[in-house]
Amino acid sequence: MRIKVLGAAGSEVPGHNCPAFLIDGKILLDAGTIAVSLNIREEHSLGWILLTHAHLDHIKGIPFLLDNLVTRSTGNTITVLSGKDVLDDLKKNIFNDRIWPDFSRIPTPARPVLRYKSIGTARPVEIDGLQGHDGESPPHRARVRVHHRENRE
């Protein structure tokens, strides 16, 4: 597993970006920093975003990433995975056609650039040989653990 730290700060100042960790070039753990840290080719390689919670410093890169993918007509779909409360926060408060477009219907409802997938504690979610779990967590947060399927440590 290759992890590239795009940012790990709770705020933005020169030289310090909001939390985002790129895993194996195609999965983001949190998405506070995307467009200022990834080039166009790297953005096109993304397929999944695992969110720990919906604080702005952890999600602020998602709207611009989706906008970039749609305006470039890439055909990409980004699946955002997290606990149900976190996904509900995104739907209700960000991608609601008021603050930002509802990208789960753009460019078309059949082939949207954004999909949501709720993860829970009962079964891990599989992503390209990796597993993600939502540990027992308080509402509006997800404790995400990512590991190779064959190596749980």
C-alpha cells in the first residue's frame, strides 16, 4: 500500500494543506486537499473517497474535483464511502443544488460523477484489494480502517 500525504493540517496556511491521503493512486482518505495537490492525470485516476467525517477541512476538495471531472467530460464516477450520517450531511448540506450542484445526477442520473456508499461495522467494503471498515463511531463520524485484504495488520 502506497500512501501519499496531500495534507494533514486542520487549516490552510502556506505549506500546510487540509487532510487528504492518497492510497495507491486511486483512493482518497479524506478530501480536504485535492485540486491544489493532484494534477489532471491523478484526478482522473481517482475512484473512491473514504471520509472520516463531514467537517469542511475534510471534504472541501470534493466539489471542485467533481466539477473538474464533469467539465472535462472524463466519464469518471467517484464513490464516496462513509457512515450513513456523514453521507446524509453531504447530501443535505453540500450537494443540494443550493450550495453546490447535486452531482449524484450530473452529467446524467444513469452515469453520475458522484455515488454514495454507506459503510458499516457488519461487513467491510472491498476496494481494489483493500478493505475499509467503519468502526463503532459516534454519529456523524466514521472510524475508517484501511488494509490489504490478505494482511489485516
